[in-house]
Amino acid sequence: MKLGYIRVSTRNQATDGNSIEAQKNLLLAYGITEDNIFIDIKSGASIDRPQLKTLLKKLESNDMLVVTKLDRIARSVLDGSKLLKQLQEKHIILNVLNFGIFDDSNPTGKLMISIMFSFAEFERDLIKQRTFEGKAIAKQKSTYKEGRPKKFSENKLNAAIEMLNNGKSYKEVSQLLNISISTLTRYKRKKHDCNL
């Protein structure tokens, strides 16, 4: 049986053919059915990938695990080696579509696998370094603010609280201003705590 695995760091990731849709299309074209494709939306550095764990439990001897690129399944030599060992012990074949079937039954195959995982780890380290450098440059600007930008302005949230205080329900305010009820509740609690 062929089982496919997809990993994206975020649901919106769409660069270099790494989107869920791009990976899924390649796996489907390779002959893997949709119900045999497992998807994690997690950073490659994260070891907590529930769908990968489910997939590994489902794989049986002589099955094939298919991924589009090596960095979708492991981003370090250590993680990649652990995974390959786990697959070997169960006699599972790893097929990376942009590389081929991983064969570590001989010294040359083992060397190639180590080199490929080293490149994946190197790429991840470069991304981290560029992110860190970009953040350092952004911090020099007077307009820099840590974290994600706020989705709603302070004025809009204050207007929402005023509507709530004047008898409108959370549901009504949520629909009128397109703000979730949980955001309204959290902001109202925050305002209340500040006024104590």
C-alpha cells in the first residue's frame, strides 16, 4: 500500500510548490488515494506531528511512504535518521518524489541519505538566520511592534464594548462588526480588569 504525507508550516504556505494543494496533487498523480494522504500543519522543527504518528502506525511491512520533498518529513539529520531507522525496522519503503526511493542497504545509499538530510537541515538553519536578521532590521524602525499586527483597531473594539453596554447581545455585535464573540468577551474582560 502507498501512503502519502504532507506537511506545511502554516495553512497559507504556498511557496516553492509546498502548499497543501500542490503536494496533494503530486501525491494523487502518483496514485495515492485521498483517504491515504495524511496532513500536518506544523513547523518542520516540531516533533509533535499527530498525522505523521497516525501514518506511521498504519504502515505495514513492504508499504511505501511517499512525500514530495525530503524537508516535508524531516528537517534535520538527527530526525531524519531516527525516522529512517523506524521505517527500516518495519520494512517500509521511503519514496521522496523529487529524489527517488531511499535505499540505505549499501554505504553509497547511506551517504546520499545523510547528505540529503544535511541539506534539509542547512536550508532550515538559513531560513532561521534570515528571519532573525530580518527581525533585527525591523526592530530598528520606530514603527516596529512585536508580534502579529492587531486585527481590530482600538476604536472598533471600544465601539463594540459600548454597543454591548447599551444592551446589544454578543451575537448582534459580532454580526454587525464582524468580530468573533470570543474576541469581544476577551476584550470586555480586559477593559473591565483595567478599570478595577
